[in-house]
Amino acid sequence: MKSRISICLVALLLSSCAYYTLVETQRQKMSEVYSVDPQINWSRSKESTVEIWTVDGPFLQAVRFFDGVADGDGLFRTTDPNKKFPVFHAGMRATEIQEMVVDTIANMGAGNVQASNLRPFKFGALPGFRFEVEFLSDEGLELEGLVAGATHKQRLYLIVYSGTRAHYFGKHKDDVERMLSSIQTGV
């Protein structure tokens, strides 16, 4: 009887997990607009409008790719009427996009969300922006992140890397920095 219960629990846990596939170290086309060189092997999962890459698990560290967020859409979609995510509007300045990202992270349950060091960034051949974030998870874990993005043809392309401050953010930060430097547009 105990073994049947254990098998059922394992099956339940496995069915609730996201499905991941291997991202090999060759250039990856992220959209019709750009591609990146991943630098290392990652695990990939697609959830709604965001693609997630991780090595150690998305709660420890992850790169999130938001592909062509349209005018009037948020970074995430929800059916919860009590949750309202800020939306992207074509023509937003980098400061407004930074505020949208900070508000989105806060609306997801994070605390003490702070952004810093907003600056221009070459997103491949596109003029873009970059900034850093710090926040607390809803469990009180300290996280760090970096955000790089650009708008193109009235859509927002955003790459967000985040991880636990204690270890995982720094573990792959250099790989992510090289990935950001590898962005090629017009693919």
C-alpha cells in the first residue's frame, strides 16, 4: 500500500512540473528579430508568453525572454481579477519600461523591488536599454537581476536574468553577460 501511495505522489509531482528541453551551445533564434549565443548548456521551458532558461532551476536562477510584447499587453497574463499587471505601450521611454518591470515583479509577490543604473545598451543593432534590479521573493529570499531590452516595430523585446544573491546570480552572470554581448538582430 505504501509503495502505491509513493508512486502516486511521484506521478503527481512529475505531472505538475514544467517540461524542459536542452539548449545546446549553438546560436539560438529567439524571435524574428534577434538571436543569441547561449555560451553554456541551459534547460528551456516555454510558459505562456515567456521562454525560460535555467541551469539549476527557475527559483534559483533563470533567464527569461519576453518576445515581442505588443502594445497593450503585459509581461504576463492572468485570469485572476485581483491581479493587475502593468502593460506595455508603444512609445514608452526606457524609464517607463523600467517602472513597468519593477511593478510587474512587485505584483508577482516580490517585496522591496528596486531598480538601478538605467543606461543605454546596444541590443544587437537596435538601440536599447539596460538596468539592474534587486528584490525579495515572497519567502524573503534576496534576489538580484539584470534586464536588457529594446523596442522594435512597436513591440518590446526583453531579457531578464535573475538569481539568488547568495550564490546563483553570480554563478552564471558572466555567461549571461557574454550572451547579451552576442545578440544579433535582423535574423
